[in-house]
Amino acid sequence: MNMRNGTLENGALLDTNLDTTFLKVVAVISMFLDHVGGTFFPEYPVFRWIGRLAFPIFCYCMTVGMLYTRDIKRYLGRIAVFAVISQPFWILAFNPHDFWGNLTNWNIFFTLFISLLAVWGFKEKKWWLFAVSTFVICFWNFDYSFTGILLMLIFYLCRKKPVLGAVLYTLSYLPALFGGSLEDPLCWVVGGHPVGFEIFSLLALPFIYFHTNTSIKLPKWFFYVFYPAHLALIALVRYFMGF
């Protein structure tokens, strides 16, 4: 990343958290707990609640990456390659009894790829790319649907206005207050009122908007490899335990 006194070479100034290695560590731990809990301990929704931190943090880190990268096409290419690599492991981890039926039930790397492509199109005023990417993600089988694009747009457009960004981020998740169902075991029930478990995505807000300086350093490839690797591990454990 090329940074001079907090200013990107393209002139953009980010007033949000730039400690992205730390943020990615938080995201992968959250994601791992989410997947382990959902697979092996579905009766304990707290695993899935913790897992709601992962997606918005990944969206934020990729938005920062879009602004810093020297070559957006190579950046997008890496995400696409690992999306393809991860797909069979994703199916084996979560839907092993219907492999071919889930071949186009896309893993989260595909959602992140399409979302970033859309926001890059928006940034570069390639409106056709933004429109096509938005159409694809809304009308095909992608986890989170338009949410990834919405979050990345908030992070990009409010990169100089963290307070506004935090407010818009919070507002985007408030519908979860009224989107729960008592029949949904993942809901958070407060005084008899069911709250959609998406509300726990608000826990990611301080990580994104409060500055940290942990100095954690990990190879960039670690985060790419971790996704298919942890899916393969879950698939193996599931197989040997007879899940």
C-alpha cells in the first residue's frame, strides 16, 4: 500500500481504521466460529451471532484495498481465483449430501468479488459495470445479496466522514430490530420480541471506526488461503464424525 501521511496517492483520505491486518484477524476468527457453530453446535446461536462481525469487516477491508492497490484487476483476479478454489470445499463443508445441487450456491468470496467489482465500477464511473454487477448479485444465488455493495458504498463514500459512515452503517442494520421471528432459533429474543440476528453486525462498528495500532503483520496470502483451508478442515471433521 502506498500511503503518505495518511493520504492515498489518488488524493483520498481515510479517517477510518487502517489497521486492516488486525481487522482481518478479527473477521477470520468470527467467521471460523460462525461456521464451526453452525455446523457442529446449531443449538447454540451465540456462534452465529459472533459470526455477524465477519462480513462487514471483510467488506470494509476490501474497500480499503480497492483504494490502496496498485492494480485493481490483479486484486479482483486473486479474489476470483480463490472463490473458484473454495467452492468445492464450501459445498463439502456445508452441503456434502447434494454436491451438484449446490454447485451454483456461491461461497462468500463470490459475493465479495461481485460487490467490489460493482463499487469499483461506481468509483470509476463505469455505470454499466455497476449496474450489471448489482443485477447479478441481486437476482442470482449470492449470500447477503445487495448488502455487500451497500456496505462498500458506505465505506467508500464516507471515507472522509466517519461519523456519517457510522450512522449510515447503523441505519442499514436497524431493520433487523423488526425482522425476527420467534420460530427462528437464531433470533435474539428481548422481552418476548424477536430481533433478527443480523443486528449483531453492529458489533463490527467499533472495529471499523475506532483507530487501532496493533502492528500485527501476516502475509497477505494467509487470508486468501485460510478460507478454503478452514472449509476443508470442517469438511474432514464432519466426514470423520459422521455429520
